[in-house]
Amino acid sequence: MKVLRHQAFARLILAYLVSQAGSRVHRVALLVLVYLLTQNALWVSLVLGVQLLGTVVFSPLLSAWADTQDRKRLLVWSDLLRAPLVALIPLLGAKSLPLLLLLVFLMELLRDLHDPIQSAVVPDLVPEEEVDEANSLILLADRLSEVLFVGAAGVLVAAVGPAYAFYLDAVSYLASGLLLTGLPPLRPQRLPKAGYLERVKEGLGHLLRHPTIRRAVGTLFAAAAFGSVETALGVVLAIKWLGVGSAGFGFMEAAMALGAILGGVSLPYLLKWVQRERLFLLGLLSFGLFEASVGLFPVFAWTLVAFFVSGFLNMAFIVPARSILQLNTPQEMRGRIFAAFSAVMNAAMLLGTMLGGALEGAIGAPKVFLLAGVMVALAAGYTLLTGGIPAPKPKEA
């Protein structure tokens, strides 16, 4: 991809891949460690809840401060500080569950600081016409890490135990932080005059006031509140309804990840033919139809096909969504916008997960997939039929 000719962006991608390798191992090791220590699924849910709390509540608060700082320095230090924290999990957290939760919470705060900044700086590192390609490559790296590292993580944790997996994650954060020291300074172009609380409100308010962002995020929120049932019910569908067990569920997840990889590679070419804002809505609409098809045809072979295509379509609307946010937000506000966007989307996914769990017992997973897919398609179709999403106006010379 030609976007990698920009050395600073190539460095950002390399650092991301290195940290993702450790993070995938860390996630598996953390859940295994908690379950082995407690033999109680409630503690596993509590750990995941602590992570979600950090994103939904604290990410917008942190970003209001972060948007006034040099983003390069924050990227570096949020990685370097996570290295000792993750190393303390097997040393101290394994001996005290409250301390383990504290360490997990602190790491989540640093992630909530780091990730919105990583998204915010992309337009500072590449030309505007290559923003879509850059976003596609970041998400492609994320999907590749799922395919390459999640399975390896399970093997590693089983072979050497969770402790060494955490130490590997610590090394990956250290390496990522050192790589990021090579970025240029990424200071805000203008320092905001508003006070801290006003800046927090500005970040959330921009999602609501800006017409393009409001329509894009509103559509995506409605879609995610239904479409994310797959997160909770994919394994139920595989085991209870398709009869393919955990191995079959693994194939379903792999099919979606492989589809996403193909989508990431193909997206720059698609965007030459379809306007970004229209591709966002068409991709979301098609995603809903394929999700509904899983409920209409609950057969393993078709489910694999539908999951593969859904992975492709996921990239077709997620990448344009990121670009829409970046190109319709002032440079000095982007960190706040991505933090607010993350909080909103995590809240939608939580609603979808709870909805899927509540409905499965009443109507069964296939009908939940059918209902969810139809609602996703309706959300995208409504926006498409009521004027779509406006493209950003060209900047004046």
C-alpha cells in the first residue's frame, strides 16, 4: 500500500502490530487466569465490566485533557506505563483479586488514552486523500492480529501458563513505546480557550451538533444496538443450533476475520468507485441483510459464508465511519471525538449483547439473528432514503 511510504505512519502501524501481538496474548491469559483463580464465571464478567466501565465513563474525560497535549508524548507514555502494570498482574494481581481489578482498570484507562489519540493523529501523518487507505490499513492490522495471534495465544498460555504471557505483553508495550518515540511532534494546532468541563461537553456535543457526524454516528449506534448480538450469540448459535461445537465457532470467527482482511485490502479500490459516505451506508445495509440470512438459513455451511461476507462488509462501513469522523472534526478536537465515539459505540454494543441474551431464551438464536439483521438494514436504509450522509465541503485554498 502506497500509504506506507509515509515513514511516520509506517512507524505507527508497526508499533500497533507489535502491541497487538502482546494484547491478544494478554486478553486470553487474563481470562484464563481469572477463571483458574476463582472457578467462577461471575469474576470473568466483572473483569470485562471493569474494562467497559473505563471506556464508557472515563475515555471522554481523559480525552478533554489529552487534546491540549503533544499527542506523540501521550502515545509513547501510555505504552511505556502499561509495560510495568501488565507485568505486575502475575506478580501481585494473581495473589489479590481486588488488586487485579485495580491493575486491569489502570491499564484500561491508559488504553482509553492511547486508542483515541491513535485514530486522531492519522490525518496528521498522511494526506487527506489517503486517509481512507490509512484507516483501512490500521483495521487490517487489527484483523490480522486476530488471525495470527489469538490462536497462538491459547497455545502459549496452555504451554507455559498465564504468567509468561503477561511478561510477553509487557515487552510488546515497551517495544511499541520505543518505536513511537520516532514520530514527529503532534501538538494541537490551536489550544482551546474553554475550560476542562467545557471541553468534555464539546467532545460529546460535536457528535450531536455536527449534521454529518450526527447522522453517521446515530445510524451506527442504532445498527450496533442490534447488530452486536453476534458477540453474545455466535457461540450459542454454533453449539446449540448448528451442532458444530466450539471448533465450529472457531471456524465462524476465523471466517469473519478472513473476510475483514479481504475487505481491508479491497477497500481502497472500492472507494475509487463509490463515494465514502455512500459506501458506509451500503456496507451497513448489506451487513444487516447477511446477518439476517444467518437466521433464515441456520446451516453451518451458509453461516460460514455469511460470516465471511459480514467480515468484508464490516470493513466497508467501519473504515469510512472513521474517515467521516476525522475529516469533519477540527484537528485539536479529534481525540475527544474518538473517545466520545468509542464510549457511544461501546454502550450500543452493551445494549446489543444484553438484548441478544434476553431474547435467545424466548425465541432462539436464529430468530434473534434474523430480527437483528433486519433492524440493522432498516437503520441504514432509513438514512440512505432520507438524504444519506453529506460529504465534507472542500477546504478553501
